[in-house]
Amino acid sequence: MTVPLLAGAALTTFAPHAAPFFGSFTNALYNGALPILAVFYVCMGARISITALPRLLKKGGALLGTKIVLGLLASFILGRLIGIQPVSSGLFAGLSTLAVVAAINDTNGGLYMALMEQYGSPEESAAYSVMSLESGPFLTMLSLGITGLSGFPWQIIVGSALPLGFGMLLGNLDRELRDFLAGAVPVLIPFFAFALGCTLDLHQVVRAGMLGVGLGLVVVVVSAIALILADHLAGGDGTAGIAASSTAGNAAAVPTLVAVANPSYAPAAASATVLVAASVIISSLLVPPLTAFWKSRARRNIDSQPHLNSEGTIHAKNPHSR
């Protein structure tokens, strides 16, 4: 996941016109995150048994609910500390309530699903079909108190789940087809990761400065702590919580959309866009290794637990056993 992601980011940063110059299949792969994700969803859905649906809804609902609460808390606290307008001077110049709420509300779904495919289960990966309700400016508007406005039509909600549902239908109707489609899931990950990386420009981190880096770090740390607890409550080991601690690439468009809906946020929109873009990059780079570390830690904890052997004697598991 990480190496193709960085390769795509490097291409966009240092040779942004290379893929459009060559066009054809090269440019298609460069801009292919959504189509690859759609295929990924169908193949992933084929692996999901109907009997796993309750767990899927439980996991996705827990993570989504936690994200909503974090956005509301950020809006409530920062709204009273700095208000609607961005900070005008000092170390935090440019920081706004809008930037923080937009960065913390929306999870990078592709990154989450790829990480869960590697470190979690198909059901945990598929939980993003519930979490996809974060996408767009609706939750940010809700968190900021702009009632009655929605940039998230019901068609988009249904459309985000249709590929998964179609895959589930195929997999549950035909066991051979389930095995056939399931084999494509790990193959698609590096291709999607590269396309995702191509949406990240490392120059944006420089433009945002240390404030943008700091926002990305805060979003990851705060989100990870809250989401790990939510994941544990949903029966997980916390890995899905960390994997969901990133900022989605489309979140960078949210400040502008919010400002269009409510002009009072217009002064904060420009700086918020840059800060959220920096959070996208920082969180995309931090979350994969943090997820791998947490999963490794969770496995060591399981291996160190005592167990009963065939004679009823308690023994600790071999820490090197699988």
C-alpha cells in the first residue's frame, strides 16, 4: 500500500504533467482511483456472507458515530474559542473551526479499505459502506450548525453501496464466483494506492507550513484515540479505528462548498482548503505504518495470552507462533 502511494505522490509532486502528456492508459491509471475502487468494492463484496451483515453494520456504525461526535466536539469547542473567522495573526494564523471540522469529519475510504484488507477482515473493510455517509460537506455543515443544508443526495448514498451489494449478491449466489472475485482483491490494492497517491501533491504541505502538518498530526492522534475505543466497543482490536483516522482527499473541497452554502465562512475557506489538503497528505502517510504497528502489537498480545493444552495445563503461547 505505502510504496505505490508514495510513488504516485512523487509523480504528482515532481512531474505533474507527465501522465496527461502520455495520455491513454497512463493517464487513465493516474486518474483511476474511483473506477478501481468500484471494482474493488464488487470483488470485496463477493467475499461477504449474508450472515456477516450484523457485524458489518455494527462496526461501520460505531466508527461513523464516533466521527460525527468528534466533528461536533471540534465545532463546539473551537466555535467558542475562535468563532467562525480564521485566526488573523500569530502562530495559528489561518487556522479556523471550518478547517478542523472538515479535516476530522471525513475518512479516506480507499485507504481504510486497503488497510483493512491487509490487516483486518473483509467485513471490517466493507464497513466503509456505512462510513461513506461522512463523504461530502453535509456532516461538516451539520457540525457547524448549518441546519437544513445538504450536499449529499440520497442517490450518492445508495450509489456508494451498490457495488458492494452487487458483489455480495454474486458471491452468495455462486460459491465459485465468490472465490474467483475474491482473488482479485489483493491484486487491486497497489493499483488503487498508486492512483490515490497521484491525488496528493507534497508541495501542499510546504504551502501550509507547520500549521498544516500540525493539523494532520492532531487529526490522526485525536481520531485514533477515539476510534480505537469505538472499535473495541464494537468487538474489534482497535486496528480498524486507526485505519479510519485519516482525512479523505475530497475533504479539501468541503471548505469551499460550505462557504457557498453560507457566505459567512468565505473568509476562512481559502486557508482551510490548504490546511485540509495538508491533513490529507500527512494522515495518508502516517496512518498505514501506525495501522501496521497496532496490528502487530495486537497479535503479540494475543500470542502472549495463556492457554490450556490438551492436559488442561496453562501455558503461554510461543511469541513467534502464528
